[in-house]
Amino acid sequence: METESKPETTYHNIQTFDQKNWISENLSYKKDLGSWAWILHRITGIALIGYLFLHVYSLSPLTEGEVAFNNKMQVFTSPFFMVLEWFLFAFVLFHSLNGIRIVIVDWADGAKFQKQLYKLSWVIGIILFLGMGAIMFAHEIKNLF
Amino acid sequence: MSWVLQRITGLALVVFMIGHYILMHYQPESGHTYGAVLARMQFSWYRIIDLTFITLAMYHGFERHLEYLQRLQT
């Protein structure tokens, strides 16, 4: 008598992720605009969470008194960190604008025009980077010259 | 469900981030000296908002890792 048995779920037949060649496989994958958006979103996201730790750490000498705080602040206002601040602003802009694009794609039927949205986010981002950057860092720019 | 929270926290972080940037860079009155920072920290609302901001950012940043830990448990 034939017993109808459900086939057990096995994962042996699933093609395993090729760990040896994953770099070349990923690099050879043809990337469209959306792929680049995903890659840049991931890179900027990791960078921003790393920056968050540095940002909170920079306030930690508040518990060690004014001298320690001023010494730390002198490090964080050096030209090297000023340049990093501009990078940070660019990363924040890309991550938030592309994030808004992702929300539109998910919740406002934006998948139909996700490529246009990606290009639009770049245009808005560059305008905001130059415009808001000039306003917000007017003090720093003035100090440069 | 977590992806929905990821979208919501992301949108909230955009709002927080705009406020943070305007407060810290646009207003000349909000100084970055030891006294100015400590004086700001005295306001409980400022601390509540700051803590919310950091908590949301940490959740938003480590959501993937939380998901991975949950998957390890089951």
C-alpha cells in the first residue's frame, strides 16, 4: 500500500553560495542603476553607523572636565576631520534621499519610475550638498580663506 | 515586519537629522564649547530627543544583525 508521505524538506539540492568566487561573481553581475543604488546605500549605511560611534565618543570627554574636552575638540576640528565632515554630509544626503526613494518604491507604487527617482535623488542631492553645505559650513569656509 | 519598522525609523531619522543639522550648524547661537554643550544637556527634553535619536539610529543600523541573531536562536 502506497503511503503518501510528504517529501522532507532538505536543503541539499539548493545550490550553495559559491564562497570561493563570490567577489568575481558579484563583480561580473551586470549592474543596473538600482544595483548601484543598493550598493551605495549599503556602503553609506555601514559608514554612517561607524560614524555614529565616533560621534558619541567625541562627546565622552564631557565627563573628564573642560581641559580634556577642549583637547579632544581640537582634534575633531582639525582640517582632516573637516574634510570628513563634508564626506559625512554627502553620505547622509545620499542615504536619506535614496531611503526616501525606497519608501516611495515600497509604499507609493514608485517601482514604475524607480530609475527616474534614483536620478532625481542625485540631482536633489547635489543641489542640497552645494546649497545647504555652503550655508551650513559658511563659518568653516570663511576660516579657510 | 522589521522592514516596515526599518522604513518608519528611516523616515523619522531623516526628520531628526534635518533638525540636528540645523541646530548644530545653521544656528550660530548653539555653540560647541564645553559650557555650551553642558548647558544644552541640562534640558531634559534635549536629552530625551537625543536618546531617541541615538536609539532609533542604532536600531536602524543594526536591524540586520538583530534579525540574524533571531534566526540563530530558532
